[in-house]
Amino acid sequence: MYGDMLDLYGDSGNMEIIQYRCRMRGIDCTVDGYSLGSEIPDLSKYDLIYIGGGADLEQQHISADLLRCRDSIKAAYESGVFLFLICGGYQLMFKYYRDADGNDIPGLGLFDYCTVAPSSRKMRCISNIVVRTHFTGKEVDIVGFENHGGQTQGVRTPLGEVLFGNGNCSRSKYEGYFEKNVIATYMHGPCLSKNPEISDYMISYCLKRHGSDDELAPLDDRLENECRQVMLDRLLKK
């Protein structure tokens, strides 16, 4: 959704990676786009809803339109459709986002958290980041790049523990938000190019909703893993 407006740091590439990893396994994958002012689709018919990152200005532009879609998004979420949310997309699922000027941008209120930006635009969480996660059932350290002013508060089920970087707030212990059918994070990059486990978790989840219990065929992720290891070694000084 809003891929033409919410595309910081190549975030739209996340969907290209999902398509690629499906195609390499012979899995049919069709990606539709929703833009500002489009006719609201029945989002419950989809397997995954993706909303990427954008600055305050873009969030203000799409806020009213996103509220138009609230009932469709809520119905999709409650029916088990997967929500993958990056930065601005993450923030807009909350109760509200208060920008640096003190203006409240209403969110969809799907989850019980909120984000407040500091009054100074110079106070931002900008860093590479390492997050230790267990969403796959195994311990996986994922990496990305964060650049956000907003401080997200009240998250009870984070994506993981911050080993390097900030996370939901400046010098926070935790990053992102997680449910079995929701991954929300401040990680740009695009996130999925560096962390194939996230892609495969979502693909597996979607296939299981259609009754498939088959394990995903492994792909050659040596390059991705080697690149990530370079970042882990550099940031964690192993």
C-alpha cells in the first residue's frame, strides 16, 4: 500500500524480494498496488499487506486515506492476513503519531501503542541496528538501518532485543512489534534483502493459511548470510 509514497531507502524492494523467493521455489505470487484515493479493495482476500516507510509529510498526506481503509485492514488482520510494516507503516497502525510540531496524526488503532516525536528535529535515532529475535522458533540476529525521530512507546510484544542501535525509542532495549501475523520494524535497507528468515517466515505463514504444511525448499542464501555476518562482526565487534 502507498508504494509510490512510502519508499524510504528502497523499502519497496521488500516486495521484490518476496516475489523473487517465491519464484525461485515455483510459488505463484502476485503483487497488487494501492495508491492514494484508489477504490478500497477487500483486503481480506490477500495473503499479505505491506506498508513501507515515509517521512512525516508523507504520513500526513496518507493519514486520512488510510483511515478510509481502516475497516478493510482491520477485517483482514482479524482474519489472519499478514501485516508487514516498516517505519511509517509501523507508526500508522497505532493510536496516534505526534509529530515534532505537536500535531497528532491519527492512526488506525489496531495495536495498543503510540509514537511521539521530540520537538527538535535534530534528535533522531539514526544507526545501523542489530536485533536478536526468536520469531522463527530459533535465535536469529537480524540487521538493518534505522532513521526515525518518533519514539514508540507501550509495545508489549516487540520483535526482538536490541544488541546495537536504538530500537523503538532512543537507546531502547527492544525493537519493533510482533504477533504471529504481524511484523513491524524500523529497519530499512530494504529489510528483507539482509534477513531472508523474515521473508521465509511470512511466506511459510501464508502457505499454511492455505493448508500447506510443506517445508519451504532451501535457497542459496550464502551471499546474504555472509554480508550480514560482516555487519554483525563490525557492529558487535566479535
